[in-house]
Amino acid sequence: MSGTFYVIGTPIGNLDDITIRQLDTLKAVDFICAEDTRVTLKLLNRFEIKKQLISFHEHSSKADAQRIIDRLLAGESCGIVTDAGMPCISDPGEVLVKLCAENNIDIRVVPGPSAVVSAAAVSGLSIRRFTFEGFLPVLKKERAERLEMLRDETAAMIFYEAPHKLKTTLSDLAEFFGGDRRISLCRELTKVHEEVLRLTLAEAVEYYNDNEPKGEFVLVLEGAREGSGEEITIEQAMEQVNRLIGMGEKPTEACKAVAKETGFRKSELYAKLQ
């Protein structure tokens, strides 16, 4: 009989947010998979838990994953944690969950804090519907394609961002969504320097031009108003085309993407470029 794979949430900053069930599960499993064993070891030492730690991260191989699955199939129990929050969401642990499901291994969740949900809750925006986008692509072309897909999204959009990339991301968001769109910038949630700034994109760009970003950010961007994408002129469509081209997209692909979003014909847009 196979063992059980526990998906265990951990604090996103404040270690006092650990739960009794999380501690009990970490103590009970045979071994723990961690994104960064050094980070997890600090947590285990804080609560005097001694367990075998196995590193499993984005660079782990299929063979690494299979060794973990083999131990579970042999009857051992395993807990997986990430550096902070719920593992397996925008996280390499999802590979193990998929393999466990394919091998009929029992999967249990031991929930805990989530930066996504926490940021949504304090954003001050309408979050009856929201979409989690994680980190935006780094390459200009891929980033432009992702933002173009989200242009008319009416649900709130939640992004992760590192401090050294924040200024670029805010500028890109303002360019695609307009400076009047509201955004909540949630910094260092549950930590000593926790801060939530509720601004427009234009205000956020200006603020961080004057103030150097520090700490990890969760960005909650207001969704588009219902029906805001229904009326668009050919000139506005061409602005979108030129914006994509400026970010590295080929003219034909830029016209194709904008045609799909706006209803104009690809050939019509391409002709305007000539």
C-alpha cells in the first residue's frame, strides 16, 4: 500500500502563522520535500522538528521526482513545502502532485497562508473574481503577448514581482492598461515592514521613480470595466499593433494578435502599417 503525499502550507513571513495541524503533519511524515532546504530548516529548527529534507526545485530532474514517487509507492509518507505559502501553485511541487495523481497515491492538503489570497483580501479592489498570473514573462515579446491577452480581462489580476523588476513591470502595465487603472501594491505581507499602497498605475510609476522598491511584491490590478473593450477604433487598434512591434513582435504576428482581440481583419491592420 502506498504512502500519503501531504501538500503543506507554511507561513509567508511571520512564523507565528504556523498551524497546529501543519506542525503535527511535519512531525508525522517520513521525509519532507523542500524548495530550498536552508529556508525550511530554519522553520523546522524553530519548532524543534527533525526530519530528512530532500531538495526539490525547478531544476530537479525527472529522476529526482521518480525517486520521491518510488518512496511513496513503497509506503512512506512525504510532506512538501515551499519557501513561503502554499506549495504547488506557481511552484515546482506541482510536478510531484501530478505524478502522485497518475500513480494513484493519496494526496492530502494541509492549508496555510497564501500571498495571493492575502493580497486580494486587503487590496481594496473588487475581487469577487480574480485571475492569478504569477510572474510575467521576462522576454519583451512573450511579456507583450501575455499583457495583450489580458487587456480586456474584467477580473482583478494578481501578479508576483521582485523589487529589482518592479519599475519595469509598472511601466509596462501602465502602457497596456492605461495610467488611470487602479492597482494595490502589497509589500512584505505579514512581515515587519508590511505595506499596502493603493494607487493608480500612473501614480505607482511616479512613486517608485522617487522611491526604490524593497521587498517582495504582490500586485493586484483592477480589471477592465464590463464592455470596455467593445468599442475600439482602427487608430486604437494600430496603437496596440505598434506597441507589440516595439516590444519585439513581428508585424504579421502583432497584427494577428490585435485582430483576434479587436475584431478587425489582420489584412486590414497590416495594410495600415505600409
